[in-house]
Amino acid sequence: MCLASIGLVYTDGHGQTLTYQGLRVGKAAPFDDFLTSMKILLGFVGAVVCVIVVALLFVSTDVVENHYSSLANARADHLFERGWLPDILPASAHDIRTRNNLDLSLSDGEFSFEPAEAAGFVSRVQPYRAAPNQLASIDPRAAKMRRKGFELYSFIDQDSSWVFSCKAEAGYCEYTMWIR
């Protein structure tokens, strides 16, 4: 629609101009039809984006994050009994951080320890190698961690698998866990 000095002019969508009080104002530009189409399209896209944003706000992901200053604190909170991390960490483990996705049964985190205890920890795990029923994102992550200088180890119990990415000389490990 356009405003003219003699009144309102309306284009019917085919480039034809309707007149106001019998006066012909002129033919509307094809660009007006394009603008009208773009306004409709942008309105639709905006509505779809709003629906997606609202849906994401209401999607429940139950993620629990914890931090333990020491191995004793982690044990006191029954971290290992809940199965998110195996009770194989070095005695000096500290700054233990866990992020457990209860909906997806996934966990990741990190911990630090005295480098002198690295050999004891490594004796409780196996060198990492890809396995059946493995979480799909593990191999790309493993390759990335190796490029960063981490050594990779795995630990498997009855239901779960862990991959530990460690820098023994720095006394630091990150881990990822999933239920098989």
C-alpha cells in the first residue's frame, strides 16, 4: 500500500492499481509486490523462531554439577557409590569436578592429583582403544585429546565405560562416562 496526496492507493497483487474516488493515481511498482512477499516470509520465519526458542526454554535437561575439594569429600558425598565415577582415583585426587546428565546417563569431568601417584592410577585402567557399544563422540574427542598431548585410558565395569584423558606429569585427568 502507498499513500498519495489524493488518498489511499491499493495494489491488487497483480500490479494493477485501484483508484480512490474515481481518480487514477498510477501503476504500482513490481517492487511493492516483492516487499509484501518478504514481509509475509519474515513474519513466518519470526514466528517459527519464537516457537523454537520457547520450546527450548521448556525442554528439561537434568544436569547435576558437583565440585569436591578432596577425594575424602567425594567419598563422603557417595560420588562413587552413585556410579558416575569409579573409585580408582589416586589418594591425592582433588579439585574433582563432575557434570552428570541424568536424562542421557552421561558424565564428564576432571580431577587433579600428585604426579607421583600417576603410575598407581594407570595400573587400574587400560590403554584406550575403540570398543563396540562406544559413545559415538568418543573417537573424535580422543583424537583431539591426543593432539593436545594427553594419554588415553579406559575403565569398564558391569554397566558403564569411562575414557580418561590424562597428563600424568601434570597430575591432571579429564573423563567421559556413558552407560553401555
